[in-house]
Amino acid sequence: MSITSIYEASRRSLSNQQAAINVTAQNITNANNENFSRRKIDFNFKSTGISSQNVERVHDKFLENQIRLENQEYGRANVQSSLFKNVEIIFGEPGESSLSSVMEKFWNSWDELSNDPESEVKRILVGNSGEQLANSFNSLNDRMENLSRESASMAQDKVTKVNALIDQLGVVNRTANRSAELLDKEDIIINDLSKLINIQIKEDETGRKSVRSGGYSLINGSEVTKFSVSSVNSDSLQKLEITTERGDKVNINSGELGGVLEFNNEYLKSYKNDIDVIAKSIIDKVNEKHSTGYGLNNSTGNNFFAGTKAKNIQLNKNLKDDFSLIATSSAQNTIGDGSIAQEIANIRSTLDDETGRSIDDNYQILVTNVSVDGNKENFISQNQDKIITQLRAQKASYSGVSLDEEMTNLLKYERAYQAAAKVAQAVDEIMKTILQLV
């Protein structure tokens, strides 16, 4: 080997070892950055020594995809777990002002009135407890509608974040230089996106990714598709839908956005319908009995409640103005008869022909379902968090930085650099000596 070849080999070695030192230093700097994928330098060897180096990004695509899949379910369950806490606050069970407590007072007031139909005080108690019951249904309905509006606002916020991430991903996808730094940034964006919506990732032979969600392409080359929130009117709460810019409906069923949609469109709507059914059942059954009875002045045919559901139930205005109209007896001129009042009090335990359950039972089942559903989503959220933590630990063991390993590599590359420098220095001395002999 000629002196010139030795000199060139030492020069390349210096360059390569310096590159290795820089890569190692970058790894050490990002040791605590969980979004950083460790860099590894790969030297290409020839018979004359190291000819070049290639910096590789240590990255497990399968593991990354698993984390994204679990992220979607975690985002859905976690946001619902938070929303269910609001539902439990709305119902306020058990509590003095809860609907179950107000219903208890209402039925008891009728029971007491049946024992003393002529008592003005007990008639006032029945009227007031009926008005309080109506107000409780109204309030529960209003708070559910408010929570639905908050859900719509939350969905809009999630869509705004999704669209911002889609824009960022579009910029990354159009960037020609697919550096390790750019790929790390791309992974961060996709991971953030997976927490918000259900996504599917495909990668072509050049490493560029296409992203789909709910049957539509979000990123495809230079093209991006953005989402918007729309509301569909219904008999109960407004149904929230996600559409594309063209107005096409998108099936978002996971991630935080999917969780908000499911909570509003399914859970909250179901609870609202159940409350309406209970309110209507009380209205119909109480009115059915009350309209056949007689008040102190022999008045009859009066409904106790007005309205048809939780939103508009109220005490009959005529009774509110004159409690003597409250029916207690089953016949005219039988002031001491409290049979109608007793029948109304017994409605609480009367079993429905279709469901085989009483009004009180239906409400307790509803409250239980709210608790069970909330606990289920909370359990899933906690379980998903554990799974993701384990997957991230696996990722860190593969793609993460070990300071001990990197410090060892740094010493190795520094020694190699020093050796190459000494070779270059020796060659330089030889060449000086040769020049002096000429």
C-alpha cells in the first residue's frame, strides 16, 4: 500500500469516527426524550479500510403500530371516563336533592294525604312535592342537554386538533429530505393523531405514509382531507356527526373524538330517553288515577300533571292555584275518602305490564347503568394505560438510548479517532522525511 493510500485511509477514518462521535453525542443528548429513536452508525468496509458510513434510525414499526392501536382505545375510554363523572354529578345519587329522594317525598305525601284527605297542610305538601318533582325532572333534562352541548364543543375542539395535525402531517409528507429527525417528527404527529381518532397507516416503498380514518384518506401524497362537526336534530338530544369538507359522513369510532361521539350519541341519549320514559310514566299513571277522583269541592276530571316528558312536565296550573282540587276520593260527597290518594301512592310499586318493573325500579336500574357504564370505561382506561406503558417500555428498550452503552461507544470512537490521527501524523512525518531526502 502506498503512502498516499495510507494517508487517504486515515483521513476517511478520521471523518467516519468524527461522524460516529456526533451520532453518539446526539443519542446522549436525547437520552430522556421518549419520542427520539436511537441513531446507529453503520460503517461500510473495503479492503483499503472504512470507505463510508450510514446513519440508521433504530425503529420497530410493528411496536409503534401497536402503541397507536392501543392509543386509540385509551383515548376513547379515557375521555368517556371523564365525561361519566359529569353524569354522576348530574344525577347526584344518593342525595337529598336527587330525583330518587324527591320521588320518595312525592309518593309519601300522597300516602299521608290518604290518611287525612281533608287536611289543608297535607294537600299543600302534595302540591309542593309534585311541583318539586316536576322541577327535578326539568332540571335533570336541562343539565343533560347542557352536557350534550358541552360534548359538541369538546368534539369541535378535538376536530380542530385533528385538522391541525393533518396539516402538519401533510407538510412532513411533502418534504423531500426524509431525515431521521423528520421521521421522528412524523411519528410524534401520527401518535398524537391516534389518541384523537381511529387511523390506519400504510407505507410505500419510499417510506412515505398514507393515513386513513373512518373510510376516508386523510393524507395521500400531497392531498389532505379535513373534518368538521355537524349536528343532526332528533326528538331527544342532538346527534353529533363528523363529515369531510365535501359533506361525507366519517365513521369515527375510537380515539378521544370517537369517545365524545359515542358518549353523546349513545350513552347520554339512552339516559335521556330513559328519564323521559320515567317522567311520562309518572305523568300518565298519576293523571289516570287523579282524573277519576274527586276534590273537596267535588271537582273531577282534573289532571295532576301537565306535559309529556322530563323537559315539560309541570304541576297543573289549576291545582297550583287551588289545592282543594287535588282529588282524594273515589265518589262525590265523600270528603273523608282517601282511596284515590292511596292508589296514587301505590303507583310507585305497581309493576308495569310490559316490563314487569315499577317506576322506582326503572329509575334505580337507570342509576345503576350509569354507574356500571362509567366504571367500565374507567376500568378500560386504566387497563389501556398499563398496556401502553408496557409497550413504551419495550420501545424504550429497543429504540431508546442506554447511557452506559453510548458512553462506551463514545470512548471507542474517540480512541479510534485518536488512532487515526496518529496514523495521519506518522504519514505526515514520513512524507516530510522523504521530501528532505530529495
